[in-house]
Amino acid sequence: MKAFQLSMPLAFLVLPFFVLGAPSEELGRQEVPTSLSGCKRCCDSLDVPGTSEGGDRPQALPFVMPEVRPYINITILKGEKGDQGESGVPGKWGKEGPPGDQGPQGPKGSKGQMGAPGDPCKHQYAAFSVGRKKALHSNEGYQALIFDTVFVNLYSHFDMFKGKFYCYVAGLYFFSLNVHTWNFKETYMHVMRNDQEEVILYAQPSDRSIMQSQSLMLELRENDEVWVRLYKRQRDNAIYSDDVDVYITFSGYLIKPSLE
């Protein structure tokens, strides 16, 4: 390889001699005149003045044909193509370009298949409204209010024997309690969620009876219980009703089922 690299400059130095040829020794010994006298034809020989022995015309010099060297094409000195080198380390990712324009809206897809039927025992509705025709006096510390009249009891979610509403559909519920107070007696009741007091319905003893109400919304989970409880303190706790009219009502319904 090193020998090949050294031979390349020598080839360029010798090349002009191959193309143009070396100068003739005959021409090197002759003095070429700097100026010519008179007009000459192209076919006439060149005369150098002062070379004849006494004639008017100078003696003509012989024409020497220059030596022509053969032409060498240097492209034949080009070597074969080498093997491809290894790939370099890839560069870093460029910056993310701006988002493109929104494409045209595609065609409407075909209608999907009907889904599997839901649980027949799972209802997405819940509502009840019950009443009581009998008056009640509290005779112990805590006493559940039991109802004897049904207005609405959807899917039997309200247990009439226990006086409790059982939540089978989790969600947001609205409840309302209405009672008629007993004159000269205290009215003290709670709307309960499980074992927790949520709101109180209270009326002080008075010489006349009045209608008293309480309402609220609760977010219930499945299996929660909502019911009404009487609480006896030092005074008599009672609510009024009779066998003809309904003075006591308790109602509730589902507003919106839970998404869970």
C-alpha cells in the first residue's frame, strides 16, 4: 500500500513527458530567430540570416518532427471500491413538530350487537310511602316506629314488620317524615341510618297539637337501613293519630343511582 502511495506523485511528474514528448536535441542546439525579414509562405523553410556563404538568401534550417509520446489515461489507476464501513452512532431525536390539521370525519360505523341481559333481581328504582293510623306513646328508651298502612312499596324494599327501608340500589335518596304532635306532650324522634342518628324531629309540649315534618337527602350504600326511632326522656314522648285518618307518614325514593 505504501509503495502504491509513493508511485502516485511520480506518475503525475512523468505524465507531461508522455503527453507532450521531450524536446529534441537538434532543436536544443539551434538558435531560433527572434524576428523574420519579409513575408514567407507557410510552405517555405525558415531562413536564419547570416548563415549563407555570400548569397542574398539565408540558408534554410532542416525541419525536425517532434517525438510524440503515447497518452496514458490515469483513470485506469483507480482502485477497486472498498467495503462499506460500520454505521455511526445515531443522532438525537429532533423536536416534536406541531400537530397536524384534523382529518375529515369518517363514515358512521355499523350498529353493535345487543348486550347480555342484566341481572333480573337488580332494579334501578326504589320508592316507598307508608303511614300509621294509631297513636304511639314511648314506653322505653328507644323504640322503632312501626307503620300499618302502605301507599307505595316498590319491590318491597320497605319491611313493614321492622319499620325499616333496606337499600338494594346504592345512590342518592330523598326522605320525608310527617307526624302530628300530641297536646301537652313532647315529640322527640330521629331519622336513623343504620345505628346513626341523621336528623331530629322535635316539638315542645303545647296546649294544642300541630303537624310537624322533617326531610333530608342521604347517599346510601347497598344494604344500608333507614328507619324512624322514638326517644323517651324525662317527659312523655308521643305522636297522635286515629283509626280514621292517617296523621303519620314516612316516604323515600331514589333520586339517582350510584355509578359504582
